[in-house]
Amino acid sequence: MLSSKTVARRPACWPVKMAAIGVLLSLPLLGACATTNVPAPVAQAPAQTVGSDMIAAAQATLASGRASEALDRFQQILSLDPQNGEAQLGLGEAHLALRHADAAIEAFNAVVDRPELRSRALQGRGLAALAQGETGDAKAALMDAVAADPQAWRAWNALGLIADGEAQWEDAEKAYRSALATTTSPALVHNNIGFSYLLQKRYAPAAEAFRAALQIEPRFEAARNNLRLALAWQGRYAEAIATATRENRPAILNNVGYIAMMRRDYGAARSYLSQAMEQSPTYYATAAQNLLQLKAMTGESDGPVQR
């Protein structure tokens, strides 16, 4: 059984892929992710004026992770200028970041027929459909997006995720490499390349991909956790736990022990799972269950595990 201590909403002993459907924008007018010196709120602008500074302020708000505030800003702009295409795209992106997939699709559909906005609208629509689990609709929209603009890296990245789900490894590789060529978030794409390799049990190149992600973004915890998994699957257990902290060490020991058990390296599995139990500040039910599973697999007594 896998631990859930280190990655929210996903078992810790499972690689984390990143869809890049929220705040990683492909909108113009933004340089770096601006979080300071943001122009005055949209509501303070003259009612008859919608300038590029208002759009930029709303986009910067979204890029900084304040999706609800950005949603309000884009709605205010559209109340002043209902035909503002950049605001309509921003509205869709804000809904996407808030996981309002239906509202996001509606917003993107409003401008999908405008040639200058078509690729980004299709990309957004595809990402929203993917968030709903509608992979067929998502794939169609994303393919149209990259046909309209081969530099639509978020669409390429999402196509890689879809290909992984279909075990179409060559398609996934092509999609991720296309994303990597133009991405503004290379660490995320390297992580997803590593995830794809993990699915294929290509553990050595997976580890290299995760290291590439961490070289770019040293605090990328999903990539760091994924690297531990790739190392453990190669039997490189000591390296896998080398970067553990006091707080996450029990979960990492459990995960390494679980992988060792799956590799039939029973001695190592027993050692790491026992350490997970010993070093956890509270009773570690997941590690205890894994030890019971290990005993069953090795024919040992299945009596209760003691702290």
C-alpha cells in the first residue's frame, strides 16, 4: 500500500505528472510572473476606457495565482468592452485555474472563431476538456491548437499526457519534445517526460529527466519525489532517501520499502518499512499494512505489527 503523506491528493509512491492547465499562461503582455507594482484595480479605471494596462494587470493577477481576483478583473473588463478577446481568453484561463471546466469551455468557445485567438482558445478548450476527463474532445481541440500554432506548448504538453494514458509512447515523446522546444516552464515538461519514462519502466532516463527538472527548479517537490521513485526502482535505495527531511522521512522510507517489496528485494523492504514505523511520530498504518503484506509474501507469520 502506498503512502499519502508527501503529495496531496495522490499517493506519495506514485509519480506526479503536471498538466499545466492553470496559471501557466500563453497570453501576451506578460513578461515574468509579476507580483509587485501591479496597476490599480480594474474597477478604478474610467468606465469608458479599456487599456492594455488593465489587461496586463488582470493577467498578472492570474499568473500570481490569484485566480478568483483575476476572474473578477476579466469580468469587469468585459462589462466595459464585451468584444475584448484578450479579456475573454483571460476569463477562460481564470475559470480553468479555478477548475470551472464548463465555464472555461464556454469562455474559450466565445472567441474560438477569431483567427488571431483561435489557437489559444482551442488550447484552453482542450485543457478544460482534459480536466473533465473527456480525452477524445480534449485531443481533438489540442491537435487543432498545435496545427494553428506549433508553438502552443501547453497543448503539446497535454497531448503528451493523453498519449501516456493511451500507452502511445512515441506520440508522448514527440509531444513533450515539441512542448520543450517553446515552453516557458521547462522544469514541468522535463518532469512529465520523466513520468512517461517511469510508466515505461525506463527508470534510468526517468531519473535523468527529473534531475533536469530539478536543475532548473530546485524546489520542484513533485520532481524530487518522482526522482526518489526512479532511483528506488533501480535499487538505489540509499540515494532515494538521501534528501529526506525529518518530516517526510517516514513516508519516503515507506515508499522505498514498498518499491523494494515489489522488486522482491525482501530484506531491503523489511528494513525500510521497519524504519518507517520506528521513525514516524505516530502509528504508521500504511507501513504496518505493507509489513503485513511482506510477511504474507515471504510466508512469515501474519500477526499484528507492534510499534
